[in-house]
Amino acid sequence: MSKQRVSRRQFLSYTLTGVGGFMAAGMLMPMVRFAVDPVLKADEGGDFIATKQKVADITDEPVRVDFTFKQKDAWYESEVTNTAWVYKDDAGKIVALSPTCKHLGCTVNWNTDKEHPGQFFCPCHYGRYEKNGQNIAGTPPLAPLDVYPFKEKDGFLYLGKAKPRKEA
């Protein structure tokens, strides 16, 4: 021990500095963790989302396939349901189209317009698309429907994030 005596003023100064430091650390640690935690957390899952659609059940008639996934926006996590129109083309290749109209974002449906059967139809502004998703000239949409990349795993269809067509 030191032979120097600590004055009352020094003792209070050291004590208040120490207590203040602990209080500041106690308040700052949650804030730092709140800001840094999402950055350090490992990303789960992959680029493809499982659907309930069996690949063997896909025909040449477009069928609506709903799929749900968890979407994380910073600290907020929500469950999102998306839709795709899936069918096999003449070559037997699977085609997965986004149902979002390229005009104003309404949802297109298959074969619902009695005047134009066998087409995707947008009821908002009477937009039409061919079965392959190509927009029909003279209707409001100026671009074809987006396409979902897909893969097959264990007999089920997995869909990725919808992408605009390259030929558009």
C-alpha cells in the first residue's frame, strides 16, 4: 500500500468517475449491440425457396403456385407470400412467370378474359400477355412478365427471385 493518504475530494472523484463509467457502459452496450448485431448474424437459407408444387404434377396448363418465405428488413422479420404461374412449354421445359403486370403492378391471371382465351389477363387496364409471358402489342404493358429461376430438389419445385427477361 501506498503511504500517501487519499483526500476526501480525491476519493469522491475516483468513486464518481468509476460509477459514471459503469453507468455509461451499461447504457452504451445495448445500443452498440443493437447496431452491430444484424451485421454479424449469419444469413440463413439460400437463393431458392421451396414450393409445395411437385414437378411431376406440372402440365402444359399454367397453374398458380403460392410460396411463403421469411423476409428480413434490418431488425424486422416478416413472412411474405409470393405467387408464380408455372407450366411446361412445348419442349417440356418448366416456365415460372411472375404474376405482376409490367404496366402498373396489378396481378395477372391465366385464361380469365373470355374474349381472349389462352392468355394472361390484367383486369386493371386490360393488359394481355401470351402464354410464354410476352406482352401483346397494343395493350398497356410495355415489357414481358418477369421470369423466376427454378430448380428441382427431391421432386419439388424451388423458385428464386424473379428477374426481368433478357430478350426484353
